[in-house]
Amino acid sequence: MKTTKPANALPPLFALLALALAFAAPARAAIIDPFIRAGVDTTKLNAVSKIRDDSSWKDKLNGWNASYFVEAGVTLLGSHTLGIEAGYMKADGSTSATEDGIQSRTQIPLLLNYRHTFNLGPVGIYLGLSAGMMSDTAKWRADVTGASKNFKSGNWIGVYGATAGVALKLGSHWAVDLGVRALAVSQKQYQDTSSPDSENYKIGDSGVYIRPNLRLALAYRW
């Protein structure tokens, strides 16, 4: 009785393996695509509601201010994105060099973003969530025990929120995003730590405030 040689079955197996790899390579590229997104936004600080507990000074940095951001991440299955975002915003106050109050604020958010896009041809509607931390630094001047002093202090604070907007595709790789986002910011008091009596040098309130922004971005997807 003749037996079938195993070697005769190897060429078909190699052919099937090669065919599977040929289909798997483009499929993997479609499942995970890296992207980079950069843009500008206008942010409403809402900031500090009160400068000191024993005064009626108001924070004058509660208007809309320009800021910048860049985000890099991956697109999953064509409609889900995960990205890491870094931003920068600096707002100058209306107080003079000799006036008590917050003279400037700098905020640098570092966020993890998730977005789901409903693709409607060249236009997509997206909803997303964000969470992370933000460096919040202020230069301020206060009259403590009859002597005005200049201070600079900062905090790392928690940030989380939601976003929504539209994306317009410009070909197979580029897109323009227009959206809105609201971030809940865990505000902390500013406090000087350079002297033993630093407990006397505090301004602001602790709590949570909403930091809304309008944003415009250009995205590139590989």
C-alpha cells in the first residue's frame, strides 16, 4: 500500500499562508492608523472667584484667552481615536505692576483623549472624553500685613471633561476639526512657600470650575 508523502501537502499550505499574510497586512493598516492634530482654541478661564478671604478683590483674568495644543495618537477601526494632548495658554491681567491681584496665569494641560466619530461621508460628527492633569501657575501681588509683595506659585490640578464637534475630510489623509469642549478643573489656592509664614500669602479659592473652549484644528492621519 502506498502512503501519501507529507511533502506533497506543503506547497498548498505555503500558498494559503502567503495568501493570509497578503490580506492581513492591509487589514492591520486599516485597523490602527496613527494621527497628529494641532490647532488653536479660545478658552474662558473662569479662574479665581475671589483673591483673598478678607477682601473684595476680583480676579480680572476671567475672560476668553487664546491657547494652543497638539495631540498625537491612533485611530482604531476607522472611528475611535485615543490621543495624548499637550496645550499652552498664557493670559495677562489688567493689574499694574503696583496693583494687588493676579497679574498673569499660565496653564499647561496634559490630557488623555478618547473620541468616537460618526462618519457621514466627508463630514464626521464626533463626541469625546478627556482626563488628565494641568500645570496652573500665577504671578500675583498681595498686600500682607501692610507690605505689598510679588509672588509666583503653581499647582498641578486634575482636569476632566467632554468634547463635541465636526470634522471635514480633505482627501484621504487631512481633516479640519471644529469643536467645543468643557473641562472641569480642580482649582487650588495659590500659596507662597518661600518663607516660614507662607500661610499668610494665599490667594484664591479651592474648588471646581468649568473651563470651556472653542477649538479649530488641522489633523493628519497616516
